Amino acid sequence: MEEEKIVMALDLGSQSIKGIIGGLDENGNIEIKGKGEVSCKTGNCGISSGLIKNLELTTKNIEKVISSAEAHFGKKIEEIWVGFSGRHVDGMNEHGSVVVSGREHEITQDDIERVTVQAKTKVEPLPETRRVIKEIPRWYKIDGEDKIKKPIGMSGIKLGVKMHLLMANTQQIKNIEKCVNKVGVYVNDIIPNPLASALAVKDKDASELGCIVIDMGAGTTDISVYVEDALFYTDVLDIGGNIVTKDIATVLRTPRNKAEEIKREYGTTFLDDYVDGEEMFEVPSVGGRKAREISREELCAIIRPRIEEIANIIYSKLKNTTINFQRDLGAGIILTGGMANLHGFDKLLEQIFDLPVAKGYPKEVEGLDVKKPEYASSVGVLKYGLEHYEEYYKRGLFEDLPTFVRKLKEFFNNLFENK
């Protein structure tokens, strides 16, 4: 009997750290078998704007999340896939080409790997602080014929590739590995959240028509753009929902935790038939001062300018690329992440981008409830792990033995540093 594929995904957020364990059910859908979460609404996860700022605190929180997910699942987890974000993550499109090896000129996995390396050389040498963490082929070209997705087994003389390279800060990656390894769990792979969130919420139709995926969490906003069923653009802004909470706390002179509650319960960027702008609610004060009341319309006047600012930053960045919004983005925008729950955010984006906007929920997932925008990156990391499960074990452990030995050495070094 074939062994069940089980993957644990960890999402390192600024306001919460989430972990989910899952596999595939008989219908090919993801089934969530365990989950854990540490929320840092009034504290600190050890992470700020996607960057690890406190190794000890982050490690402790990761341990709590893994233990909680294991308790649901009923078994111990030995390895994990990790999703992360931060302003140090960005993407770049490059291309490469090689002559197909072999007498019959039939394209093999070796040719794919050679052309991938050739494309990577276009951005090398990188500074010691930067490294390529993911190479995502957009499409291949064989003897001038492009838009080929699966070239293995086809015949040709020259193989080319259009590739999206995702890069990140070397030390931040090492810090993530240290935190997880100190818990006694091995890091199988690290996946940037712009890629993970899109995997969870977009479908084939959206990818083919073209879409923007915006995942706004507490500390970061992850952006990915798909054009003609291929990843074209990725970026991360080091601002998110926390800056809106700070605005509310500052203007209303209320504690940050109360400002967060107000944002979640009464926040809006758009006054419509579903929101009574004259509705009043109580705002706690600080320093023993008496609480006061304000309207939802007044709260909207605080929130909307900041959300508009962030949306306009994204708009300007994408307008500076070769993307034609009306031609290339037929599926519009998919808005996900915790801030997708903010009322009116989708309508505001529609006004600014002149594109249709839909809220993004994790697709094709069953079991424990994670069908919420805030679980997009977690589910995407899990999906990535399941899709690459066999590839990792076949190639990662046997063909790439030096890399495996290096990672094993790093794991034990990090583990014993904590003893």
C-alpha cells in the first residue's frame, strides 16, 4: 500500500504564526488533519514586517504552533515546509537557452536543469546578502516555438526558457532555518508567500486570463501577477494592516489592542447600503480618561486614506511594468489575507485599478476549517509541498546529495547550538 503523503506547512506572520498538517483525500482535494496558531494581537510573535527580530521568541512560538497541530493530527512531525514574507523578497524575469544534449535530441530532465542554471547566471554573481530561492519556469521554447509548458520528451535542437526568479535575503533564510531546527524539526523547503498565496486562491481560469493576487496581512502586503498562465511579477511591501491599526490608535488616542478590535468590528473603507455611517460605537481612552463615542463614518475617514495610499503604491509599481491592465488581466484582482476581511477594501481596489475584484479563499480544501483569506499563504505552502513531495524525495535526497549533506549538517549545528 502506498504511503500517505503528509505535509506540514508553517506560515510566519507578523501578527500570527499558523501551522497546518494535511494530505490529499480520495478526490484529490487537500484534507486538513491538524492545525495550530499563535496569535500575537497584544504581544509579539518575534517577527515584524515579515522579518525575524527575536530568534528566541519566534522559536518558542513555532514550537507552540507545531505542538498544537500535532495534537490535532495525533502524530509527531519531523519535517516542515515554511512560508515567509518581508520586503527583502522580490522577483525578476530572466531567460536562458542551451543546445539539447543526446544524439536523438530528445529533451530530458538534464536539459531542463541546464537551461535553468543558464537563466540563473543572468543575475549572478549575487551579493552575499542575496540568494535565489525559487526558479519558476514561465514557459519553454523549442527551436523558436514558445509557450511550451512541458518540454520533456519532445525533440529539438535548442531549448530556451522564460523564468521568474524569486530572491530573498540570505541571513533571513538562515534565521528561519535556525528557528525551526531548534525545535527539532527539519526544514524541507522555504516558500515565499507571494507564490504560496496565489497557489491557494487562484484557479486555472484566473491564471490563464491573467490576474493580480494581493495578500495583505498585518505586517506585509504580498503581490503576485500572472499573465498568460505564467508568473510574471512578485513583490512585497513592508506595510499591512498594522499600520491601519496604528493610525486608529493615534487619531482616537486608544490602546493598540483596542484599535485592532475597532478595526475588525467597525472598520470600513466604503460607506454603502451595508454600512450605516451614522452608527456610533464606544472608543476606550488611555490614562484613565473617559471613553467616548464616534461614528463609523468618522472611522472610515481614518482608515480609507491609508488603504488608498497602499493601493496606489501597488498600482504605480505595476504601471511601471509592461503589464497592460485591460489586455493582460482579464480575471482582475484576487484580494486575500487577513485584511481582505475589511469591509469595502475590494470596492476601493475596483475604483483605483478599474478591474473586477474578488475575495480570495483557499480552494479545494477539506477537513479542519481553513477556508478563510487569512489562511491563504498557509494552504499555499501546504499545496506546494504536496505538489513537489515526490520530486523533493527523489531528487533532493539522491541526485543532490551534497546539498542534502549540507542541510543535514546545518540542521544538527543549529540544533546543538540551542542545547
